[in-house]
Amino acid sequence: MHVAAKLTLGIGAGMLVLGILVGGLGARGVGAIEEWSVEEEAVWSGSSGVHDHTDARDGVLYIFVSDEVRCDEFTLNVNVIEGDSDQKAGYTADACTEDGKLPLGYEDDPPGWLHMGAVRGLESGGSYEFVSEDYLIAVPEGVIAELIGSVIGGIFGALGGGSCACCGLLILLLGLILAFTMKEEVPTSYKLDAEGKIVLDHSEAGASPESMQNSGGPDGSVGGSSEETDAWYKQN
């Protein structure tokens, strides 16, 4: 097989494998949203009670309720118990659809749950009382941000992996074409004549200086044989 065909096949196979791996990881990132569970990520749940906030990096909690609760009827009161220096923690509700049943953006909410709003301004070490008429689950904003980042990265990964795999497949096909159409180069052999000159092997080349010198007469010498030999060297 020609070396160019081998190189092309190797590059194509490598790109195909890499594309499949990257595409698989990307699809896994996209599928993470289906595996995500509100209950598993909750830091607080209930209808009324005290939440002790311990996350110094995240001062926002996203509030989820059952999809049986109307958006325009849901309320949540947040009272600072202790440990909050500015006393500015509070609940911010999302806007509702025109009929008041669902919050805007409900299409992206997990099955069975609605994102109604968020509690903002929480401080690490503070204690807060949540009071509502409906059962709710509080999820840190950072968890949602990581989920969105994973999905976006998965989409780009799947697209990039698919493109890489397609390019690898095309290069593989090109390598197969080269393998069947290009002939392997046969190395040219050389040898030294009686005078120490390098000449082509008789099996690989046509006439040589020796044959040119011995093609004249019975004694193997003809006039002008040296000129013919020099001309042969110049041509080869």
C-alpha cells in the first residue's frame, strides 16, 4: 500500500474515533437535563419553616412548586430570623402568563414542577423563615447554572463531534480510493561498474554504460563509446 494511502487512512480513522467520543460526551451533557431531579438538589423543602443558609458562594434560591399550583395564587413570605446584616432578603416572583395559570418560561421547567420565582439576598450564616400555603422546594441558583452550562456545552460538543466524525469518514473513503489506485513505488537499485561509476541495475533500468560500450563489435569497443556513455549519464 502506498505511504500516502496509509497516512490518509490513519488520519481518517483517528478523526472518526475522536468525533464519536466527543459526540458521545456531548450527548451525555444534553441528557443531563432529563436526569436532573428537583428533589435531589433541594436545600430546603416544606410549606413553612426555618432555613439556615450556609452557602457563602450562592445567595439565591430558586423556588419550585407542584405544577398543580396556579402562578397567580402562589405566595411566599421570607422573614429574617438572625444573622443577616442588611435584612434585605426577600422573595421575587416571576411574571405569569395572561391566564395567570403558569409562570413565564414554564416550558423549560422539570416535569411535575414549576419555577415560580427566587429568594434573593441570603447571607451565609443567616436564618430565614419561609411561610407559604403551598409545598415548595428551594434549589441553589448555582445548581441551575451548572445544569444550563452542561446542556449548552453538550450541544456544542455533539455538533463538533458529529462534524469531526463526518470529516474522518470522508478522509477514510479518500484513503481507500488512494489505496486501490496508487501503486507502491519500487525502489531503484544501483551498482558500480568496473570504473567505479554508479549505474542503474539491469533489472530496473534499460541500457547501461556497460551495454552501450559493449554493443559495437566483437571486441567490445567502438568509436565514440565514451561520448555515448557521458550522454547516458547526463540523461539519467
